[in-house]
Amino acid sequence: MKKLTLLLLLLSGSIYMYAQKVPYRVIFDLTSKDPANYSAVLRQIKGIKEARPDAQLEVAMYSEGIDMVCKENLAFAKDIEDLINEKKATFKVCAFTLKRKNIDASELLPGVTVVPDAIYEIITRQSEGWGYIKVAQ
């Protein structure tokens, strides 16, 4: 009986240790040009990072959402650059959208990454087990 109890304790301990190492990864889907949505996603990122400093967070932008990371949009530039520089979140922009809107990658904030297709980026992250949040007010 002692051996069985010891075995159960060891197994439950290893399960507990595994549960603590599950990564916290979220991809945000941003397509809006509404500044309220920009504020919301930045607030959500900051809140998650306070609760889970180890969280991996990514914002995938396409359609009108890419306006958030254009250099001309000064209202959010400092917050975004701080998150990128502190490695708290990554910001990915759709190459198809850039082409469609005639925006050059040099017009984006430093550290913003261009991906071939933001929708494919989201699907890939979801297949890797990332959580998904559609940013909308």
C-alpha cells in the first residue's frame, strides 16, 4: 500500500509540474482602424503581461488594422515601440494589405514584421495551440 501511495504522489507531482510549464500564447486579430480598438489591444497586452510575464503575445494586422503601426500614427507609436523593444509582444503586418494599400514597409514603426499573409499567420498560430482574440469594440 505504501508503494502505491508513493507512486500516486510521484505521478501527481509530475502532472502538477507539467501543468505549470504550459506556455501562454495569444494571437490578436486586428482589422479595424478604430483607435478604440488600438487602445484595447494595447491594454489587453499590458494586462496579460502583468499577470503572465512569460506570455508570448502577437498582434496580426491586416486590412484597416495596419494603420496602427504606421509611423504617421503618433498616438500609439511609443507604446508599440516600447512593447517591441521590451520583447513583450510582436506586431505582424500582412504583405498583401501593404501592397493593396500602396504602403511601403519603411513607413511602418521600427520592429514591426511583415508576413506574407496575416490570415495564414493566425491560422498557423492557432494550429500551434495559440489562443485567439479578435480585437473589436
